[in-house]
Amino acid sequence: MATGESDCLFCRIVAGEIPAEIVHRGEAVVGFRDVAPQAPVHVLFVPTAHHANAAALAAAAPEAAAELVTAAAAVADAEGLDGHYRLVFNTGTGVGQSVFHAHLHLLGGRSMTWPPG
Ligand code: AMP
């Protein structure tokens, strides 16, 4: 399904039915602060249309997938991250995906180790 789903948390945030601290609104992408931030800057970028994960989004709407990254880079600049940040798509419960509406995590503002846990 490529439009809002009534039982999807992020569709409801995009629709304004659930409050969030919105930091970006673009053509096909909305960015809002994560409710449980894992870094000083932790913003989620979601397509306004519903897709279950990043790969499904890229297959159906590659321009929206690209917009997630360009929006994240713009917010990283606006937040003063000076080109040092991490972008993450968790895909599948085994690596921590908990919301099944594609979303890109922007994390920054502290040092990070690699590999991730
Ligand atoms: P993931 O675990 O990769 O699926 O990421 C889902 C993210 O959504 C987590 O980092 C949660 O903290 C975040 N989250 C859950 N509910 C909300 C909400 N109502 N507003 C903002 N972020 C949320």
C-alpha cells in the first residue's frame, strides 16, 4: 500500500494524528525527532507514503528513497554536525526494526564506535 495506513504509527505522525517534533517537511519526506534519542541529534526521516522498509521504498519510489538521504544531510548541516553523522536503516526484527514504515535514522553529536552492537 502506498498511502497512509490507519494502524501505522509513522503514517499517523505524518498525518498529524500523533504529535511529534517535526524538523523537516519535504516533497515526499517528513523528518521528526526520535522519542527515545540515542545521540544528541536523533531524527527519523520517513516517506509520506507507507512502505514497510527501505528496500520496498527504493523499489517502489526511488526518488523518495533518495530524498530521505538528502533531507537527512540537510538537517545534519542545520544541526551543526559538520559532516559527522551516521545514517541507519534497520530492516527486520533481528537487527532492531520495530516500526514497519520505512525510516532513516540520523544520529550525530557524539563519537561512535564501529561495528555497531
Ligand atoms: P526502528 O527500531 O529502527 O524500527 O526505529 C523506530 C524508532 O522509532 C525508534 O528509535 C523509536 O524510539 C522511535 N519511535 C517510536 N515511537 C515514536 C514516536 N511516537 N515518535 C518518535 N519516535 C518514535
